[in-house]
Amino acid sequence: MPNNTAIKEAVDAGKLLAASAENLNTWLQSPSLPQWAIDSLNELVEQEQWEELNDRFFQNMAFGTGGMRGRTIGSVATSQELGAGGPDNPDHAAIGANVLNDINVTRATMGLFRYTKGFLAADGRDYEVPKLVIAHDVRFFSRHFCELASSVWNQMGGQAYIFDGPRSTPQLSFSVRFLGAHTGIVITASHNPSHDNGYKVYFEDGAQTVSPHAEGIVGEVDKVSLDETAEFLEKDLSRVVTLGESADSAYLDVLEGSVLDRDLLSRNQPKVVFTAIHGTGRVSSIPLLKRLGLEVSEVPEQAIADSRFPTVKSPNPENAEALSMAIAQAKEEGSDLVVATDPDADRMAVAVRREDGEMVLLTGNMIGSILAEFRIRQMKKNGLLPEEGTQSATLIKTFVTTPLQERIGHGHGLKVINTLTGFKWIGAKLRQYQETLDQKLRETQGIVLSYDDTDYQTRARLLLEHSTFYVFGGEESYGYLANDLIRDKDANAAVLMFCELMASLKEEGKTVLEFLDEIYLKHGYHLERLGNVYYEGASGAAKIANILKSYRENPPKEMNGVAVEKFTDFGTQTIHDADGDVIPSQDFYFVSLANGHSYAVRGSGTEPKIKFYVFGRQEVASEEELPKVKESLEADLKALREAIEADAAERAG
């Protein structure tokens, strides 16, 4: 090969990692690669883009327990990859072992098919044709990857279903159950930068995969060789089924069922500004709100689906800048509320009007706490929950979500479950509660329940009597779930829930911030701050690993001058949740300090960074004292976060 010498010299000079060179040579020699891909790699070698080649080839893209996510457009894109479309509409996904492209999508789908077929056979259902449903967002190559995966699935002997255009992640979760599919895929990178894309896997319960399926799928994907993918790279959509309007209507019906008091909404309609930030949110959220008679003002520039997300620096609704256009529109129109959904509409952000008329952004922890308090109150009011509470009903949150929600749940007499980060763990709990109900009804009454066809009120009653009724759940990163027929966070339902909350507060003559302060006065003022330390590429992965390893081998004894009272290592200690179930092992650490503050440490599952979740709490004696408490705790957590990040930089090496 013409570039062998250059590659070897780059390794000898320390410019190209040996692992990168080995993977690069394997790809250059593979019959799977079309000519444009070979030309692209040769171009990068000839231009001596060694850093780019390291990032693309230092490892094979890992198919993790939830799927895979990463760059689909390189930091340095080749002329072949850009093609006639240029950077705004590139012709091909970046070629490489560690980027999301046709080969890695094909490889993942082949492994998923083989696992699903094997699972059905082991379950005595080998007569069933493996059924897959796929949704995709608006990102670069999302439609192409969706069609490619559906083609691979059908060519291997399965039946694939796709939508006629972009759909949200929660709709995919619902559709797996609605269609009786065995598995599902969402092509999305959620709120990541525009150069990323991802491939997320769901199983037949409509939730993201957990053990044993997660590990089983990973094992099958890892067995698929590069050369095996060659015969599947040409798309054949002749037998792929495109879903019709009934699939959308069924999803909207379930979302509509999340409303606890329809009359409340009709009596006190909030004025809402909505933005999908160029993503899929408007596909369901706008028709849903209109179904219930709400008038919604969209941000017109951001209603257009666009892979570039051109009006924002980042399509992440956690960032204030992403909502700036919507907030400006709300001020101009005198609206009560701004709601924003991320590109795949599983996360929702909110801005509300303050007493002085200014719009204020709420954190994900605030939104979840407000919704939890409101929905529990409403459920008690309408008789869905007993007034004194019950341990047969639960609020579910992640460990890195504010402890305020735990106090809210316990204050209402409910069971509170903490899970690892990721909505798949909440989905797994819902599956467990459904399975317990099914088993109890079979054993005690000889009934086989059609769970999804049973109305919400009846499901709630049966779960309270025989299992556990899910009241509300969420995570700090702007994810919330209202309905147990959907098994992932759902921004479309969250938009509706928040509108219902606004209608209730409007009737009481309160603002959202006044309602939040009431919660603080009852349960103590809670404040949370998030620290992120980014480490890109091959060298960055090593630094992340160093930090996580050092926390286990050398736990901190103090932080910012405050002694560590308790150090919890979720990777080595056995920890049980409130149901008595063992929390799965993970490289995740929780550090409790002597002054009552605490923080958690974990590597992001979706981005090249370490996350630090910092928590503070202080009792409040009176409403007058609250402003000073807020100011004091803000200063405390700022100093603590800075100390944690400085310590991490030393641990990174």
C-alpha cells in the first residue's frame, strides 16, 4: 500500500499511536470499504493529519450497554466526505473505526439482529419474525442511518418499521410497545453538538436495554467483523414498512392521558412560547397542546428542522443561550411560559415570568421538583393516591438528581427510589412493577391483564393493590416521565405537564417561583451545581480513566477544607435501593462532606467528559431569611465546585 511507509514513520515519531496504525491498516485492507472511503483515508495520511487519524482509529467505536454515540463528521473532514454538499450537507459520514458511519451502524444492527433472534429462540418464540422499529432525529445522516439499519434488518430476515420523517425518542419508546416489536433503535445524539450522532437501543418493553440484554447485545456486536458488513452496505428498502398516521395518533392519545385535570387547563390557559430548537419536538408537542385547546406561539426560526442548529451555539436546552430567542419572543408577546425541547425531544427546559416581569430559567432539578410536588398533590386531590400516602406508590429519581425530590416524596408518604444515572434504570423499574402485577393477578385471580389496553385509573388501582404505582420520575438533566406506557424521558409529555401546573397556579394567583419557594420553606433550600471537565480524543479518554481510577484508589479525605464524612464507591460496594434491589456496579462515586454538602463523580456516557454533581442544603426559618440563605449557599457551592475541578485536573495526570 502506498502509505505504509508514512504510517510507520508517524508511529516511530510518536505522532500516530500504534493501535491507531493497526486499525487504520486493517480498514485500508478491508473489502468492505468503498473507493471513496479508501481515498479519504489516504488523503488524511498524505496531509499528515495524525491527530485526526488517532481520534478516528485509536479504538473501535464501543457499542456500550445503551448503544453508541460520537462524531459522524470529523474534526478534519476530507474532500470525499464533504463532496458536493460541503460542510452544510456532507455526502458521507466520516470513515474510521471510532466514528459513527455506515460500517459501524451496519455492524451494530447485525449484532442486534443476531441477539434478538437468539433471544426469541431461547424464549421458545423462534417462530416469531424479529420485529424492529426505528425513529430518527434531524441530525446529519440520521435518515440515512435509519434507512440503512432497516435495510440490514430486513436483509437478515427480520421486519423493520420506520416513520416517514423525524420522530422523538419517547415516541420510539412508546411505538416498540404499541407495535409489539422485539426491539427498537433511535438514531440521535440528543443535544450533543451538530457533528455528533448516535444509535440507541431499546428492547421489547420499550425501555433502553439493561442486563442481561445489554451485555448480550454488546457481545454479539463485538463478534461482527469488519469484512462481514460489506454485503449489507447497499440499501434495499423494498420490504421496509413506513408507519402511518395511526402510530402518531396512538402516541398522542397516551400523552393526553397524562393530564390530571382537563377542566383546569380549559379554565386557565397559560400563554406559551414553544421552541423545538430545530428538532423533533414540534412533531408531537404542538398537535398535543392544540388537542387540549391551548394556543401556542412557536419561534418561527427554530421551528425549521436543520441538522446545523444554525440559530444556537448548542442545541442543548440546559444552556440559557438556546432559549434566548424564545425568551425575547415571550417578552414581546407577554407570555407566561417558555418551553423548549432538545433535538430528539426527550428533554425539556422552561423559563417562567418573575414578579417584575422578567423571564427566569429554571434548572432541571427545579422543574422536576415542582412537577413532582404538583402531580402528587393533584393525584391525592382526585383520589388516585390516598391522602396519607402509601409505600405502594413511588417517585423515582437518579442519585445525581436533587435530594429535594426525595424529601418531597417522603413528605407525601411515598416510597422514593434512587437509581443510577440514565432513564433506562427508571424504565427497568417500571418493567419490574408491571411484571409483579401480571404475576400477582395470574396467581390470585387467574387473570391475564392486557396492561397497555388498561386505562390509567384502573392500572393505578391495580398497581397500588398488587405491586407499585409509578407516580413521577425524572433526572436533573431536564428529563421527566409522566406515563408508565412510555419507558423513557418524554419532553412532549413534560410540556403538557408544565402547562397544567401553570394553569393550576394561575387559578391560585401564584407564580411558579412563589410555588418553588413554598417547597423550599417546607423542605429546606436546596441548590445544585454541575461541573464538567472535557477531555477530547484519544489522550482525553486516558485522562478520564485516570480520574475515575484515582477516586477508587485514592478517595479524597477532604474537599475545599471540609472533611469527607462518607465515600461511596458504586463500583466496589453493594448498595440496595428502597425496593431492596441491588444497584448495578458502576464507576460512580458519591462524596458526603461534614458540613452537609455532597457531590457525585461520573464519566459521561454520551460525551468525552467527567461530570461533577454538587449538592447543598440549608434549613430556612422564614420567608424573609430565604434570600440570604440562597446567596450564602450559592457562594459555598461555587467554591466547592472549583475545588473539585482543580482536584480533578491533578488526578487526570
